[in-house]
Amino acid sequence: MIERPIAMVAATAADGGVQPALAHALAEELVGLTSLLADLAYDLAGNPDTLRCHMQSLQDIDRITQTQLAIADVLRSSEPVETCLDAVTLDDLAGRLRRSIAAAGARSSGP
């Protein structure tokens, strides 16, 4: 689940959140992994039999790569959390992130 990294990004460095340099480095790692996955999907889709038999899985790889790039954008941003989430174009991801952040806030304010 994506909950902890996003909740940590929402914190300031003084609160023990992820330092901006680390957030940028993590974003670059995600972009690199995205490139590897996209290359894999391209190679697999080049075989008509594989494409026919595994279309849904190849579409899932595309969804994963889009999600990774969106997360990288959030990690790189210095904007307020809500502004970052408003910029996430994958509605399901934005919703999951908002729910995770709300849950993390509820846990931290606890009894």
C-alpha cells in the first residue's frame, strides 16, 4: 500500500518526514523502474500470441507505469498535499492517497 510514503511526504522534515533530496531520489528510482516496465511491456506486446493471451496483464503494466509516474510527480513536488493530489490525473490513485492520508491523520491524532 502507498500509505506510509505519502503520509511521510506530507510531513515536514522537522516532523521526521522525507527530506526533499530523498524524495527526489525515490522519484527518480520510480521513473527508472517505470522505464524498465514499459520496455518489458513493449517487448511482450511485440509477440502477437503473447499480446492475444495477455492483453489484460499488459494493460495492468501500463496502469502500474502511469501510477509510478504520478507518485514520482508527488514526491518531487513542494506544493501543499491537497495541491499535489489535485494534480494526480489518475482518479482512483488520488482517491486512495486521500483515504490513506486521512487514515494516517486519524491514527496520529488517536485517543
